[in-house]
Amino acid sequence: MTHGWYIASIALHIIAACLWVGGMLFLVFVLVPALRRLQDRALAVQLMRETGRRYRSVGSATLAVLMFTGTTNLLARGIGTATLASPEFWRSSFGSVLAFKLWTVVIILLLSALHDFFVGPRASEALRRQPDDPAALRWRACASWFGRVNLVLALIVVVCGVMLVRGRPW
């Protein structure tokens, strides 16, 4: 891989990370608080459902880009299958941070799937049918917590990425 392609891959990785994490920050700090102020609860539920569906597509695409460019970036740094198969690599500072980052990504993918295909749709449907029902409010709270936990995990992944290229802070 030429240096130009490596730089392009890093840039694309950073842009995808910005879109992924930025989208979550937007949902948590802008959209959800704004929707809670709307008088028309049905409209708020519909806007959240439609925004969630759209963001799910964007989020899935950015995660695919992140996995591809992350792999490309490792290969460009000389970390291939032989290195990844080495137990010594995983005991190194770089390897231990990479392992933590990858396991965090796996947890994010699992939580995202649970949120996107189970908790979120149930919350949306329950809120659409009976917005003030205690069960609907529990589903909404559960969906919100999934989003918050995924945001915190995403920020941890970003910190791990910084540590991989700039070194561990300890």
C-alpha cells in the first residue's frame, strides 16, 4: 500500500468515526431533548422512529467502513495475520489496547443489534399505541439506556484509537 492510500484510509476512518460518534451525540444531546419538548407525542414518536431507522442505515454503513479501514490501517502498519496470530503481540501494549478496542466494538455491535431489532422497535410501537402507558415508558427508558451505553462505549473506542496511534498514556 502506498503512503497516499494509507493516508486516504486513515482520513476515511476518521471521517466515518466522526459520523458514527457524531450521530450518537446528536441523538443524545439534540434530537431526544427536542422531541421531549414537543406537545404532539405522536409526532415525537414518529420523528424518533424515522430518525432511528435512518441512523441505523448510516451507522451500519459507517461501522462497515470503520472495520474495512481499520483492517487496512493495521495491514499498512505491518500488522498482518502472522502478527495477529502471535500471543506475544497480544501481550504488548499495542496488542492489549487493540484487543480491548476490538472487544468493545463486538459489545457495541451486539448492543446495537439488540437495540435496533428488539428494544427500539418495541419501544416505538408501545409509544405509538399508548404513549403514557407505564410499559411503553419502560421500553423507552430501556432504549435510551442502550443508546447511552453505546455512546460511552463508542467514546472508549475513540480513546483506544488515539492510544494506538499515540501510545498508551500509562
